[in-house]
Amino acid sequence: MLKEILARFKFMGVLSLLAVVTFLSLGTWQMNRLAEKEALLARVAQHLDEEPVNLVDLIKGGKYFEELEYSPVLVKGTLMADMSLYLMGQAHEGKLGSNLIVPIKLEQGSVILVDLGWVNKKHDIDLSTFEGDVTVQGYLKKSLRPNRFTPDNNLQTKEIYSIEPTVMAK
């Protein structure tokens, strides 16, 4: 009987030790995530008061993208309205919709993707009214990579779930 009691205490000790190690590792992970979030907020705050700069001039400056992310920019070019896409599954004020992603052909010929913001999918926006060159003011943001749970993009229906510039360029 004494062996049985000692075996139970040994099992409970091992189980308690595993629980403590698990909780400590989760706490460490949360502290790391907090540090990442604070660094991101500091980067955003750093660029809040800056004046927008022409995107082409900013890129020619030779800085790494990490330094430029969230920088306010001006983009001049032609909207490619016929190639607009809807980034699905985006919520705004409790309503589900999508973000309107439109390629803009810059003056020197390259093409960038511009997120024009949230739209209710039931109401299509007529971009044909924007003929000729347009100027868009916004900020630089890197695209998020899809994970294993992200549905595949459907370019035929113009409904996407992730922004993958190299795939979309084809």
C-alpha cells in the first residue's frame, strides 16, 4: 500500500512539474508577443507625424522596408479598375465585408497594390469614374503571408483571402 501511495505522489509530482513548465513557457511566449506588439506600435507612432513622401522617391532612398513600413506615402498613377480584387473576410464596425484592392500603374511603369479600404460586398464601387492619373495618400504595409487555414485565392471571381504579390502578378 505504501508503494502505491508513493507512486501516486511521484506521478502527481511529475504532473505538477509539467504544468509549471507549461505555464511558464506560455507566460514567456505572451511576454515576447507583448514586446513585438509594443515595437510595432512604436514604429507606427514614429511615422504618424511625418509628411507623406512620394513612394518612388522613398524607395530610391535605399532604406530597408522594415524602416519604411507605416511611412506615409503619396502614390501617383493610373487605377487599373478592371483588375480590382476583394480581400474577403474583413470586418468593420461589426459588419462583414471586404477590402477593395486595386492595382495602380505608377508613372515609371511598375505596378503596386493599393488597399482602398473596407466595402460592403453587396455594393460594388464603380471605379470607372477615376479616369487618368490619380493620387492616393496612404502608408506602406507589408502583405501578410497566408497560413495553412487561409482559403485559396480565386482570381476568376476576384475574391482573395491573402495578398501574394508574386502570385497575383502572373
